[in-house]
Amino acid sequence: MINVTILEDEPSAAANLKAHIDRFGAENGRAFSVTVFDNAVSLLENYSAEADIVFMDIQMPMMNGMDAARKIRERDTDVVIVFVTNLAQYAIEGYEVGAYDFVLKPVRYDAFAMKMERLCRMIDHKADSDTLVFSGKGGMRRVGTGEITYIEVSNHDMTVHTENGEFRVRGSLSSMKAKLDEKHFVLCNSCYLVNLAYVKCVEGECVVVGRDRLRISQPKRKSFLGEVAKYLGGSV
């Protein structure tokens, strides 16, 4: 069961989004529990940390969706936030609150279903996530493998990029690859170990991982694209 919260003040838009979720569930054998709020104040007063995905309109009365997202992030660093808007200029600001993606209005089913497939895979990946323990100058840190978007190495330092920030530790990509091989982590070049659950697209010589663009090296290109295609169940 995936718990979905919708924040949308237009009843027709909320009903349309819920209908898309119900259809996606029926077509893909997925079970969803959907809760709808028509204002951000009510959402925050009744917010449950059991939510897996929150679809949020941005232009709202009383409190806009962006401010509501900031308050949700103070309570819940794990929930997947997707903004539903007809204003693409909010994209950069949305990344500041850890928004995973944007859905443009009017929401059409085919595009929505593609995003839902990716969201469901990511949530499944989180559920199967193991915990890694990293030690560094700042002390010990526990991170679920499903939270890691990619790992970057420079000299003997690694930067672990997650949905909610990054931190540096000592280590090597080869040792991390050995630990994460069965968790769908693949090298796109000698500097980046990528979690395929966060790959949004491949554009020329780069792969978009979360909100970052990483270069795919020529020696790794064939094997990396093969792993991406295998993971997505299609072709790249």
C-alpha cells in the first residue's frame, strides 16, 4: 500500500488527479490510499508521517504550497514531494525543499503514469533499503541505501549525495560499489556511482540524477546505458 496525499484547492483538479491514481493502480496492480486536502493549513494540522507521496498545488489560498512544503520538510525528510502546477518557474525554488519532480497542469494520464512508475520504483527501493554507516570527521552517520542519489569521489574523499543534502567521508568508490552492487548502483564514470532509482533521463553525454547532471564517460557508456535500460525495462 502506497499512501498518497493530495493538496489541491480546485475540486475538479483534485478529482482528476485522484482518478489518474486510481486508474494507474488498477492497470498496474498497485494499491493506493489517497487523502485529499483543499488547503495547506488543514494538511499541516492533519499531516501523517505515513505519507509516501504528497502531490502539492503551489498557488493556494491561506498558505501556498511552497511554504507548506518547507513546513513538511521540517517534520518529514523522507516523504516524496511532487508539485502540481502550471508555473514551471517554480522548479528551482522547489528543489530547495527537496521536491522530487513537477507535474504540469492540466495533468494528462500518459505523462502522469510514466512519473508514477518511477515514483513507485523509488518507494519500493526505499522499502528494500539497507542501512549504511559512514564515519567521518563529523562523527557517525546512518543512511538508508534508498536515500542515496549518487556517490562522488575526489582524491580519497567521497561525497555522499542524498535526497536531503550531502556529506563527506573517507573511502573509495570500489568499496562502495561492492557494497551496493545488488542495490542498483552503477558507475557512469570513474567519479560517480549512481543510484538508478533516481535517474530521470539521459541527455547526450550526461545523465540527470535527481537534480544534478553527471557526465557519462566513453569507457563506461555502453555498460551504464545497458544497466539503465535493464532497470527501466526499456531502451535508452
